[in-house]
Amino acid sequence: MQISEAESAVMDVLWSRSPRTAEEVAEALRESRDWQEPTVKTLLNRLLKKGAIAAERDGRRYLYAPVLAREAWVAQQSQGLVQRIFGGRVAPLVAHFSEQGRLTPEDIAELRRLIDGLDDGH
């Protein structure tokens, strides 16, 4: 499922807490985005059509909640990125960040723990 950057901002709000009304989503995005409620409603409608969220009528308003799990979306996005840019290989991705000086000592320690876990058969 392709979700635009703007749509992902709306999804982040819904993943953090749901269900929410369009007005609540717009309020949650007010600081980070300068979007009015009609813009948020447009994005919510796009996400509804894609099947990423569901809407339930609550009186005169709708309550929106995610159908698409955040973990599933992150997995899809990361696999797509690695496939498109690094030919499906993770090592060149890590090498790229290492060469750019983007790996902190904490990142390196975490990568070591992950690799050790793979070596142990986990």
C-alpha cells in the first residue's frame, strides 16, 4: 500500500491514539503542519479509499482508526527502500550510514547485538 508523506503524518496521529475525529487529527497536527481541517479530511478520505483506515459514524461525525498496522507499514517501506536503493542488500545500507558518519556508538553497539543474535541462531 502506497502512503504519501502527508498521509503518513495522519497515520502517525492515528497510530498514537485512536479512534479520533477529523477535528482531533487536525488539532494533533496543528503544531507540526499548517493544515486546516478540510485538508485533513481530504487525507483521511484518501486513506479510507486505500483501506489504511476505517471510519465509524458517531452521531454527526466520524471516528477514524487505523486498519493498517504501523509495523506492517514500516516493514513494507524499509523493504522497498533497501530493494530500490541497495539492490535488496542490507550491508550496503549500513556501510552507507557508516561512511557518512551517521552511526552513533549506540547504533554500532545495537548492530553488534543484532549480529551476535544472528550468529547464535536467533
